[in-house]
Amino acid sequence: EIVMTQSPATLSVSPGERATLSCRASQSVSSNLAWYQQKPGQAPRLLIYGASTRATGIPARFSGSGSGTEFTLTISSLQSEDFAVYYCQQYNNWPPENTFGQGTKLEIK
Amino acid sequence: QVQLQESGPGLVKPSQTLSLTCTVSGGSISSGGYYWSWIRQHPGKGLEWIGYIYYSGSTYYNPSLKSRVTISVDTSKNQFSLKLSSVTAADTAVYYCASGSINWFDPWGQGTLVTVSS
């Protein structure tokens, strides 16, 4: 099983600043990586797939990068609505495993 | 856009079978092109993919749950369902249904909490 490790567990950033979240895979997943945002009491929402492609309706301040085992989600200028938990998910294997990272909580500094 | 809504008992006894249904609106399961998934989230924890089904009935399950999971589809009702057998307290979680590609999940239902307890 491919294990996804996110860091840091909690990230404190001020509104308007840039946030950088990391996700590492235990083996290469090529660009087969997605990012989700989850707010308290809500279901996750797809932000990024293919490591760098924004999902429909996702603001341009969200960007994804990386390939292989190292991935980054960057939020260029934090808005109040961006404080949430972020999960990465790999979908490299066949038959599918679809494993998620443990999440990074982005909190207001 | 497609909307999904989970339904089913919120309390299940240990050793019994957990059964949930996801009703899809705003689109047809049988139109093809999408996979219909179940994902769970243990309280305060991360996400665990359970499995998914295509409208044709093809299924793929998480290897760690495969022996206990059955996902089925009823295209006439535009619903798909989850059965998880021999549940224990470790199966207590919020269960989400979701649509999407074979690779990612979008959109998701609001989720339903299932507690396993006697």
C-alpha cells in the first residue's frame, strides 16, 4: 500500500499570506495526486487533480505542483474561507487503492 | 451539478451488517462516465476509500475491507448502496458517498454518521 504523509500537521498563517502544504508518497505516484479541502461539519471538496489541474470553480489562488513522491499545495493569498483541513490522495495503483494523507489543518495565525 | 444524499440507520449493533444508500439527483447513474464511491472518515481522523461501482455493476474495493464490503447499484432508482458486514466499533465513522472519475471524488454527499454500539 502506498502511504501518503502530509506535513505539517498544523500550519498557522495570517490572512493575506501564502500557505505551502506538503504531501509525500512512500513510492512514486507519478502525477496521480489530488487535493481536497474540508471545512468543519462539511464533506471534502476537490481542489486539484493530476497534481496541478484545478477542479471546476476553484479559485486561481490554489495551485498544485510536484510529481513522483513530493507534492505541494500552495494558496497564494489566504482568505478567511481557506482555513480548513487539506488532504492529499493518490490514485496511482491498479487495481485502485486510493489512499489519503492524514491531513494538514490550516489555521489562522 | 450532481447532488448526492446518504441515508440509512445511524446505529448498528456489533457483528451486524451496516447498510447505507446514496440517492443521486441532477444526473443519471446510468449515463456512464462516472464512478460511484463510498468513503468513510473515523471521528476526528482522516479519510478511507471503501470502494466504488460503475453503472454496469463493475466494482473495485479497498483491499483492506474487501472481504466485508458489497457495493451495488439500482439504476431504476438512481441509487447505489453499501453493505459492510460483521461490523465492530472500529467501523464507527461518517460515511460519504461521492461521484467522480475512477481517480478522484467530486462531488460528495454531506455524509452520515454511523455508530456501532450495542
